[in-house]
Amino acid sequence: MREEANKILAALTHRLGYADPTSCKYLFIGIEEGGGPYDLDAFPLETKPLELWAGSVSKARKQWSPIYTIMSKIVAQLENIADLETYQTTQMCHRADVAGLMNLFPLPKKSIDSWPYKALTREQYQEWLFCNLHERYAAIRHELSRMPNLKATICFGSTNWQDFINCLSLSWEKYTEKDGVRIYAPRRIVLTLFFQYRYGTISDDKIPRIVEAIKSLEEGG
């Protein structure tokens, strides 16, 4: 069991998200990848340098998760995209797209409180985070630094705002805050509530406020 756990923990370091650094304008950063796979036979255990996942988000995942629906509505308003469904299912988070998605934490789970794995204990995972999270955060910052067209970084999940602040080194940065949206204008970073309808944290009437905050970054705050 320990050997299998070590393989999983080694692979976790390499899971950052989906984005094309050359085209990404709006990078969304969530808490962790939702859903599965819970079957460790399908878990990517290859060893490679810290980087974004190759490939793209599957159509089935984007149709299942409301997070992608909210992301696509935000991007559609920013980029004047008329066919929202086609964009969400066939373009968003693919190569050459303007949107990207990363996660603070790498292990797929249905929720923060759930633990669907048998080959890896929660304690082993917490130990790994304690020892390696600084490396992951550094990798995320590195990816941001090589996105020449990046206009905004949108971090969603208010219960983890402090983790976003730690990851992006925002502790001493000035900000403004209104209606559950915090704006770090000089850094072009926006913190919002979690993108999940079932938790009652984001609804359609909140999306214009997020769009407004992102546009304010382009206008100099």
C-alpha cells in the first residue's frame, strides 16, 4: 500500500491544470479538480516536470460540472461569444483558447470533505501537502509568468482565499472588495466565491459583478 501511495504522491506534483500559455487571457484557479477519476488504475502516474496537463478538458466533464458553465458565461461576456454551448463544449480550456484552469490542490475529489481513495490515506496526503505545496505554488506562479497575453487571474472559492493569497504572494498587496469580489488591481487578480450552484454561492446575477471586476483590471482598476 505504501508503494502505491508513493506513486500517487509523486504524480500529484505534476498535475496543475489545463491552459495554453501562449493564448490564455483569463486563468481561473480553483481549489481542486472535482469529480474523478477515483479509480487509481486511471490515475496518471507518469513522472515528468511540473507543467500543465497536456490535452484538454473532456466534453463530458464540462457538461457535468457547473464550474465550467460559470467559467464559460464569464468568458463569453468578456469576449462577446454568442454560441455559449459550442464554446464551452468544444473550445474552452483547449489549445489556443483564451481561458485556462488550474487548481491549488491536485487530488480529484467530489468535495473537500470527501475521501474516495483506499491506496492513499488522508494523513499521507496532508503530509505530502505540508512538504510539497510550496513547490506546487511556485510552479503555478511560473506558469503565470509565461503567459504573455494574460489579462486576469480569477481565483474562486472564498473559504480558500488565504490559500490563493499564499500561492500568489498577495499578503502585502492592496485590494478593494465589494459584493463577495476582491480585486488586486496592480496584480490583475480577482478573488470570488466558489463556482458551484449547489452550494448557493454563485448565481447568474453574480456573474456581471465578476465580469465588471475583470474589465476594471483592463481599465487600470
